[in-house]
Amino acid sequence: MPKLNQRGSPRFGEAGIIPFVLVLIVSLVLVGGGVTVYSQKEVILKNLPKPNGLQLPAVFFKPTPKPGEITTKPPKAELAKESVNYETKGTEVEGLPNINMYPPEGWNQLAPKDSDVLIFEAPDKDYVWVGKSNLWIQARISVRITKSTGESLAEAVSQYKNLFKEQIPTVYLFENKDLIGGVEAYYLEADHDLRDIRRATIEEELIKSGKNFSQADLTKLLEVEMIKSATYFLQKNGYDVVIQGRASAIAWDKRGEEIKKSIMSLIFIGK
């Protein structure tokens, strides 16, 4: 990946952690026209060859592999050979924290959007197949910067956790304090269950297509809507910095380590 010096002028909305959570929740659930922030989803109802991707039946557990299923270890997590910068010197948002980080190897950098100053997306999709139909999601990493409203790091994290659980069924699996780029960070790892939220939308798409399907087929497809996330919270120069990676739980064995390794590569440039 070529080294990029990102000097765009993203649009910054309301300050604080609550607007960030609301944007994240909406963007996880929205579908239609391919317009999403944190993931892309579609139902393919054509007789297309299956891709060479993960086709694991498990969601939040590791099944006993059937004969002929994939039994090899996940690929080693590798980062891109060149890093990516986000710098604001000389722009209308000068003063925001300047960032350098390494995306996972082969991942694509997307244009900044709203307060997401860096966005990276996996080059391939993670699928669940039922017959000739599939549902897919692409893993993403984003770095979001919003003006702090004065809460401590612990208070901001507490607000995030409570608000998220009110909106989407969420289980926090692990939390810990850490250091990223020499700055104190708070880490959360969580499961988000979007199956009930997305069920009506996917069922409607299947009906419109004229595809014959059972409720068991729909339930199987919706396994891809169980999301895992790794989120780091930091505060720098009066701003809340939230770095999050997310992927379908069916692909976390493949995605999780490269996501966390990329996030831990982040450093702040200058003061």
C-alpha cells in the first residue's frame, strides 16, 4: 500500500462520545443502496460460483470440524509495509491529533467520512451461504475523532457501554487498560447481535426476489449479522479518539488478530 498523507477536511458533528455511539449504531443497522459506514451487506440470488472465502457455520463458538472442512490455523496477521498518516496542519481542522498507523496487509483505505478520519476495509468479503444465496460483510477499521465534552476517559467509556447496550444486544467479553502510542487507552471487546434487527429487512429482500426459502434458511444467513468488535478509547489534546475494528463473528478467527495488531500500531505525530 502506498504511503498516503491524508489532508482531507472531514465533517465534524456534535462533540462527545454519545453522538459517536449513535452514529455507530445507525451505521451498523442501515442497509439499502450500499450506503453503510462500518460494513457492507447484500443478498445474492443468482447462480454464481461460491468465492474462496470463509464458510464456517459457527458464530460465537468453535464447532467440531466436519471431514473435509477447513482445519488449518488462521493466516498470520501481517501489517502493510508502509504506514498511513492523518495530518491536519494547514487545514481548517488544524489542531486535531495527527496520526500514523499501519493497516493490515492488503486492506484498502477509504475516503474519510464525517468524523472518521481513517477508514480501512478488508479486500475480501466474509460470507454465509444457504444454497445459491448468501449474505456477506466486509471487516473494517476506523479512527474517529470528536471534540471531548469534558468527561474523563472512564466516564466516556461508561457512557459508550451503557448507550450501546440500550440500542443493540451487546455482550462485553473483555475490557482492560492499555497504552497506544504512549497514551493511556481503554480497550473493549464485544459481541453485537444484529440478527433480530436485520431479520425483517433480509426477509423482505428474499421475498421480493421470488426466492423460495425457509425460516431456517433465513436464520442461517443471519449468522453473518453477529458482529465482533475491538474498540480502543483515548483522549488527546481535548479530543476523544476511538479506534474500532469490527467483523462478522464467523470471520473473527481470520480477522481479529490483524485488526488488533493494526490498531496497536497507531502513534500520534507531534504534540
